[in-house]
Amino acid sequence: MSKGFKSNVIIMVLLILTIGVITLGIKNDKKARAKDIEDVKIYEAKNTASAKKPGESTNKKADKEKEDTLDVYGKLQSGKDIKILVVGDSIGKSIGKTKDDAAWDVKVKKLIEDKYKNKCTINNISEDSAIAYKGYSEIMKNDIKDFDLAIVCFGGSDQYVTTKDQFSGTYEAVIRQLKKKNAKGEIITVLENTMENKDFVDIIKDVSKNYNLDMMDGIAAYNDSPLSKKDMLADKLHPNDKGYEVYANAIYKIIEKNVDAKKTVNKELQNSKNTDADAFDNFNFVTKYDSNDGFDFKDDAVISTKDSSEINYKTSASKVGISYLDMQGGGNIKVYVNGRFVKTIDTSSDRDIKKAKLVADNLKGENTIKIRSNGKTVKVFGIMTN
């Protein structure tokens, strides 16, 4: 074997060994870098875990599931955001206030946010001069269910325009429908300072007690205030800014007391106190009638300016109500069942107010409901049945 050949073989072997050493070094370097990256991740994870607040989880999915199970008091204890629904009449709407931030619900929102450092969202569907049946119809039409706390303010208008039996059924229906639509939602009832009819006062107290609900007693709150009643009223009925502050403080104290006591919302629905309340479970809002003579369709309603315009609707429902508009120059609506006159509704008002009223109750079999105008402007949004 020549010396040249041996030299070439040696050079080739050295070259192979050099390549092998380089390759092995690259692999080891990659492993080392991978280990370094993994070490950094572990270090960052440990530091993130140690930096989180006490009681705070790093599992966002678990946090969301836990938050979904919390009621209003659990959320406030944890500083979580809450949603409040207000359903009521003119006091629910804070009629009589002189500025927006004087409304009692706005004040309650501020008191909650200042104390619990959370965000409080208010959805107020109260209407001027509304009765409990109007609140019930709004709850059913809007399928309301996304709230942590509902505050119910009815009775002040009902005591003048509805019977005791009608109020008993419709007021309890409001409570039951709120519970049925959102079992974990808390409800606080309000006994308004304007309540004068003892029968209606007793209904609110009895229904609140039956469902284990806290009731804000506006009559007692006014009596206990160092201010005179005159100083808390905007007119003969409605509170003024100072009066609504009394409302806000009294409602907030109930919420604060329940948070401190770590109260939990009872998700069970108690048996109805008034057996008639369950008859409101079904709800139909009718805008297509069996016959129409003289009413014109306009936007979301039918309107007549002529005398004796008629709408007829056949139904087998036991309860029938109508949704209509009070307005300047409004006329009378006459209601008939099977041709028999049952009620007149005066829709004249100094301002536009959308209302709903129960016009026929305890009906049996199939009946024809007739709505007739009297020559002035009448606006009807629909007929409601159970």
C-alpha cells in the first residue's frame, strides 16, 4: 500500500471524526437550549403563581364556572360585577327627582360600587303610573332573566285603579315569574311611602313573607327620618331628591346587611299564596285580531280617531288584558265580553304613558272580546291573554 493512499485514508478518518464531533456538539447545544427554555417557563410560572392575589385562581375557566354559581351576595363578597333589575311604577322610575343622579336606583348603584369596588349595572323597566299587571306583562314580553337582584315597586298606583283580588294575583305573579325566570336571582320588595290602603299593604307584606323576601318599608323609613314628610315630597305622592335618598339608603342597608351575614339566595320556588297567581304562567301578546272595523295599523299599534271603531278577538283564555297609550286628547276605550259591557278605560292624560290593564278575569269557555273607541284618538298596542 503506497504512502499516499495511507495518507488519504487517515485524512478521511479524521474528517469523519471531526464531522461527528461537530454534529454531537450541535445536538448537545440544542438540548441545553431546550432545557434552558423549559427552566425559564417553570420559573415564570412559579413567579406568576406567587404574584397572584390571595384566593385568585390561574384557571380562568374554573373562575368563570365559579362566578356563574355565585348569587348577588357571593358576588359582592368577591368584588364581582352585578346586574340589578328594577320593575315598578312612578316611584320605581323616581318621578319627582330634579336631576338624574338623584334617582334612588342611581344612588343605590353608587353606594354598592363605592363599598364593594365592583361594577353595578341597572336595568330599570319601571313606567310612570304602572300597576303590577303592567310589570308582569313587561317581564313576560321581554323574557327577563339576566339579573342578580330584582327590586319590585308596585302598589301606589294599584290601590286606586285595581281591586284587592286583582292586585293580589298580579303582584304575586310578578314575584313568581321573576323567580321562575331566574331561580338564583334575589328579590327585594318595596312598600312605597304612598301606600294608604291597608288591604294592599297587607298583600305586599304577606307575599314578601311567603317568599322569604326582604321588604324595604318606605312608610317606616319616612316615619323614622329626621326630615318632615313635607321636606321629602315633590308633590302629594312622589318623593323629591331627599326622599329618594331615604329610599336608596334603606335599600342599600338591606343589601349590606345580607352581604355581612353571608346570606345565600333560596333558589326554591315556594307554593303560591294566591292560587290565582299560577294562572299567569302562560302569556300571549296578540296583535292580529279576528275582525277590525275602523282601526288603522300604524307602527306597532292600531289607532282610531272615529266613533265606534271596533276590534274583535276570540279567545278561550281565563284572563284578558289590553296594552294601550294614555295621551293628550285620548278617548275612552269600552270593553265588551260576548257583547256585554264590562269596563271603560279613559286614556286622556297630560303626557304619553304606555299602560297595561287586566280587563276581564275568571272567564270560562270561548269568549269574544270587543274593544270600541268613542270618537277621540285611541291607540291600542295589543291584547294579552293567559
